[in-house]
Amino acid sequence: MFTGIIEQVCTVRALRPNAGGLLLTVDLDKLAEDCQIGDSMAINGACLTIAKLDGSLAIFELSAETLKKSTLGSLTLNAEVNVERAMTPNSRFGGHFVLGHIDGTATIKAVKQLGQFADIEFTAEPELLGQIVPKGSVAVDGISLTIAWINQSSFSIAVIPQTLKKTTLGKAKIGDQVNIEIDIIIKAVKRQLESLMPQKQPLTVERLQQLGF
């Protein structure tokens, strides 16, 4: 379990094919001092397990499913990644519930600088957009963010200076792909509502009103 509050931007030191998957080596820098083999870490939002540790270098084993669902397979040597260690029982919960289970990817459509702030627009598949709500939470490359607005093909987030400074979004550019994890609460509510409705019947405001919502 994670919160979406990035602890550090770290550097990819090696990428090596591994039986249909990938071995990813990341230099955790000072974060490695409190890590051990078997620990879970969110790398650009994807929950990975430390398979080996060599000083500050952590090696992660990425499965074919992780490579299919996320952008991790397109990482390059010396690329920067957002890193968060799993939360502890006494951690402050500053973001939202982030599981590290990537639902899909989105592409940066526009970046608008507003002084020290930025508005970033992303395009995504309808399946992802259908689970995003205005003012709701979403994890973008592991960063807990709030949806500013959404339309039929894209959504936008307003990014504060601290987030731009402490995460990879500070270097975001048009065309970049990012990992997306939908808020688990929204996914659970959507699934329960769909189970109340006849198959193939769309979830509409009118139907929700009929059901008493």
C-alpha cells in the first residue's frame, strides 16, 4: 500500500531481459539505507519487489503483465523514475490509497505553465476515462493527484510547484506516456453499481435515480 507521495526521483542504472520479463536496476540513493530484499516499492506507480540489493542499487523483476500494462518496458538507461516505499502502520497518510496496480497508460497532450504551477492534460482510453471523476483522485506515475476536469477523450490535472520540483512531472513534455492507477474506491463503487443493473444497460444518471441514488 502506498499514498502517492513521492519520496525521491531515482535513476535507472540497468535494464536486462529476463525470461520474458525484465530485470530493472534502480539507484535508490539514500532510500536504500532503510530497504531490504523482499520490500515493496512503487516505481513510477508500479508496485515492485526488491529481488536483490547491491549497496544503493536495487534490482526488480518485472513480469510480462507488468510490462504490458505499464510504461516500465520503455524505460531507458539513466531515465528518472518516481520512487515511494510502502507505507508503514505509523505513516502519515497524505495522498490517497494507491495499490501500485497499474490500470493502463495515458499520453500527455498539453502542458500549460502558469507561473510556478502547471496544468497538464492527458489523453486516455475510454475504459480509463470512464472510471475518473472530477475532483477525484488518480495516481499518475505513482503521484497522487486531483482531477481538475474531464471530457470524452482526456483529463487534466493542476500541479503545484512542490510536485513539479519533487517528481518527474517537472520535466513532463507532450507525447510522454505515464502510468495510471484509478482510485480503488471509485473502482469498487463502479463495480457494485454495475452489479445492480441488468447486463448491457448503461450506467446513466437516470438509472442511478431509479435505483435510489
